[in-house]
Amino acid sequence: MPKGSDQSLSNQLRQDLHERLTKRKNEIFWTGAALAVVGILALLAPAFTTFTVALMIGWVLIFAGAVTIYSAFSVEGSGPFFGQMVLGLLMLALGVYLLMHPGVSMMALTIMLAVIFMVDGAAQLMLAFDVRPRDGWIWVLLSGLVSIGIGLLIAAELPDSSRVVLGILVGIKFLAAGIAYIVFSRALPSPSAN
């Protein structure tokens, strides 16, 4: 494929992305508003936020473990059956452990949260560069940088305050993303303008 057609395809994909974003302008705004409210609530109660995150992950693991155990009975062969069964039991046990010992599990949650924030930040950076000619792209870039920065702060394990720090960082992350979505949505043209 000639280089000119690659550029043409890239421009077409970028234009399609801009059109889809413009059509969803109001959805982007309200998603941002909801994220900002969640961020403010998390900042108002950081210890509760951290505890809630630990409990939610515990329940998700319990549910995933139960589903995996259930699905093991539909797998043929003793090797795959026992593999699925062991995996399901491990997820179930880890979920119960997180529910019973949320304070002890904060280190694992800290590492997972750091990775999630950094990956999310990288995705937002890519989106920012994809929509760069549009007004408001800098806010998406800023949100991505904030997310990566928060991930790095979490990974640094701020001493003696991990229970509160996680809640604060989650609040900042959601608030930054919410503001970025709101500002970005306001910079998009009205759907009728296209």
C-alpha cells in the first residue's frame, strides 16, 4: 500500500472519530459530570473510598471464582476441569480473604491501582494525540498525565497513609477525568453543525 493511501486512511479514521465524538457530545458531557461527582464524593470520604474499593474487588473475585467453578463443569477432560476448578477456587479464596482482611490487602490493591491508572493515562494520551487538532484536546492530555502521575505516586507507596491516600488519589483521578470530559465535550461542535 502506498504511503499516501496510509495517510489518507489515517485522516479518514481520524475524521470518523471526530464525527462519532461530535454525535455523542451530550453523553461525553454527562459522563464527565458523573465522574466529577464521584471524584468529589471520594475526596470527601477517602478512607471510606479505599475501604469500598477493597470490598468491591473482594466481591468481584468471589463472583468471578463462582462463575469459573460453575464453568469448570462444562469443560471436557480432567486436566482442563481441574485447572478451571483450581483457578475458580483461588479467585474465590482471594475474594473472601479481601473481604475478611481489607487492611492487609491494601498492598495488592495499591499495585493493581497503580497499573490501572498508568494504563488509563496512556490510553488518554493516545486519545489526546488522535484528537489533537480539536479544541479541548489539551484537557484530555492533561487528564492522561494526571492519571499517569497518580499511578506513579501510588506505586511509590506513600508511608503510613495508604488507606487514605488511595481514596484521595481515586477521587483526584475521577475528578480530573470528569473535568476533562466536560471541557472536551464543550469544545466539540454541535452535532447539527456537521
